[in-house]
Amino acid sequence: MRCLALCGSTCFGLVLLATPALAATPVIDTGHTAWILTASALVLFMTLPGLALFYGGLVHARNVLSVLMQCFAICSVASVLWAVCGYSLVFDGTGALIGGLGKAFLTGLDAVRTPTLLPESAFALYQMTFAVITPALIVGAFPERVTFPFVVLFSALWLMLVYVPVAHWIWGGGWLFGLGVLDFAGGIVVHTTAGIAALVLAVMIGKRRGFPAQMTPPHSPGMTMAGAGMLWVGWFGFNGGSALASDDSAANAILATHLSAAAGAMAWTAAEWIKIRKPTSIGIVTGAVAGLATITPAAGLVAPGAGILIGFAGGIVCFYVTLYVKQRLQIDDSLDVFAVHGVGGMLGSLLLAVFALPALGGIGLGKSGTVWTQLGVQAMAIVVTIVWSGVVTYGLTRAIGLLTPIRVDAEAEYEGLDLTSHGERAYEYGS
């Protein structure tokens, strides 16, 4: 009887599976979901504490707390805005320019976000961490000299007016997606938007006191190295999680990411050694971040070995752009957001058109089919993003300047923002 019952239940189950309506019902893959939840934690780890410590170590001791405070505040504001309407405007609907509000406040989320095998709540959480880190990257353009209200207000408005539209254009089914633009994990959506905004802000806000002739070294290279290590590890979630599955694509992306970071660190160190005869701790970690930024748009589209070449190119190019921006142009993009993240993201977005070719171990170019066509599409998307981010950043800064001071006064800059803006010190000094 037990065998008959088992056979009967098995046959009944087969009948149910054969029913079209039931067979088409997507089922959540718990393995994929577990990986995306882990990747979400890794990407948040990149901002808090990774980016905060990386940036914090590069400023003076009297300003380190202000940098950490800015990162924490941006994380809080961006998370709430993403839940209220950001996610919906990016991923709800198929409008060419912007999404809808059908999923505002994260209501009406689907049980499974097609074509993935993830619950939409996990997908929304993962995408939230990208919305958090992108405006936080911009903090590196203006530390030690801006008011806290400006940072919070600018970051909130910039997220909604720059990041959200560009993310929809490429990742949410918008017009750039329709043209075949490839951006695996944010070379354009994250790094180009933030890098251009950083450059515009650095020019508009002006130089730090004493730049460039009288600048003192970073107060804690050890803190910066620790933060960079956290960024490197967290980037596995940033790029590997963008596969949206726990599979070969994710593993490939992580391999390429790791190799690119290593190659970028080696390239920057070699260039620095040739230039000043002394490889520095700040140099090697900056090179690693350059490699990470450059591989980001291509990580899941190219062979792992291509990550070495892409990372090496990122390390060398970003090194010389950094020197050009600070020494020749004398623009005080204090922590090299444009030169490392912006240039790295743009360079990687172009290089993927070559390294994504199947002949070089890539997965192919999709709609475009040819290198030159894909290069044209990628370049067009970069130019559009540069213009949009640059114009909106300029307009926002001008508008916010009418509501609140942007730059602290000379006395506050001299005393440090930890005490003058927050009434606290990062360190207790001896008498």
C-alpha cells in the first residue's frame, strides 16, 4: 500500500508539472538568493567601512571624522530614497527615459524577479547597495572644505537626478539598453557618473588651503590600506553579484576582478617606482582600486586572463591622469575620484568591446556583433553620461548654493571639520 501511495503521489506530481500554468511558474533558487544576499552585504561593506576608512586615512587627522560622517549619512539618505521611489523609477516599467512608480516604497514586489530566479526583494536590496556607494564615491572630490548640509542635500538630489535616470537607461530597460550598451557592474552607471560629478565639484568648490605647494601627507596610510583591503574583498560582491546568480558567470567575474586589482596594483607601483624611485603604500592601494574600477564594466563579459591586461591598463592610465589633473591642471580632486574611478570606468567600458569577443575568451557582443559597432555604442553612452552628470552636477551645485553655504569659512578649514562641523574629534590628543 505504501508503494502504491508513493507511485500515486509521484504520478499526480508529474501531471501537475505537465500542466502549462504550473510548469511556467518560476521558482526561487535558494542558492542564487543566498549568494545575492551575501553580495549585498559585501557591497555595503565596501561603503561602510571600506570606502569610509580608505578616504578617512587620506585626509588630515582633524578631518577624518567628517569623512566617516559623510559616508554614514549618505548611506542612510540613499537607502531611504531608494526604497521610497528610486528602485521603482529604475526598474518598474520599460520607459525609454525613466521608470514608473508602481513599486514605490517597495510595494508590489514580485515573488520572483524575471528573468532571474531571485525574489524581487533580494534584487532590490542588492541594487540598493549600488545606489548607496555611487554618491559616496563623490565625497573624495571635496573633503576638508565643504559644509555637511551641502553634502547631504547634494547627495540626495544627485542620486535622484543623475544616478537613477542613468541606471534606468542601461540596467532598467531604457534607451541605452535598447541600443546594446554593455555595463556589467557599473563602469558607466556608477564610476563614470560619480567621476564626472567629482571633477565638476572639484573645479566649482575650489582648492584646499595650501594646494598644491603646501599640502601635508595623509594622516594615516595604514587606515587607507585597511580600507582598500575591504574595498578589494567587497568588490567580489560588487562584480560577482552582478551575475545575479551563483554560477560560472559569478565565479568568472570574481576571478577577473581579483586579477585586475592585482595587475593594477603592480602597474601603479612600477610607474611610481620609475617616477619617484619609491613605491608607496598609497600608490599600491590606489593602483588596486584603479584596476577594480576598470574591470567593473567588463568583469562578467571577459575571460579571467583579460582582467590582467585590463587592470594593467587601468593602473598605468589612471596613474598618469592623476598626475595630469593635479600637477598640470591643478584641479584639487582631493582623493582622485575622477582620475581613478571616472577614467577607470570609462576605459573599462571601451576595452570590453575588444575583450568580450569569443576569440579572446569573452561571451560575445550581443546585439552589436562587431568590435567597431560596440565601441561606437559604448563611446556614445559614455559621452551622454558625461554630459548628463556634468550638467546636472553644475546646476545642482549652483541651486543648493542659494539655500546653504557650500564651503566652510577659512577658520573652520584651518581648525578642521571634525570639531567645527560636528563638535567631536576623531582622536584625543595629549596635553
